[in-house]
Amino acid sequence: MIYGYARVSTAARSRLKKLMAKLIAGDVVVIPAVGVPPGNIVRPYA
């Protein structure tokens, strides 16, 4: 849900989604992943 929407959103919104996803999923891996293109992060989570 959030991940798919983040891909369509801008980079700024994408980062906000990553932060919220980090809190929800509890994955610390999302922190370094913020610098990576949204597409790469959306796939594993989707």
C-alpha cells in the first residue's frame, strides 16, 4: 500500500514513506536504503 504509493510520489514523499515504513516494519535496514532509488525498496517489501 504505502510502498506502491511511495514509488509514484516524489523523492521527498518517498523518504517520508520510508521513515514511516521503518517504524511500522521495525526494519533498521530501511535507514541506509533511503539513499537508494524507491523502486529498489518497493519491490522487496511489496
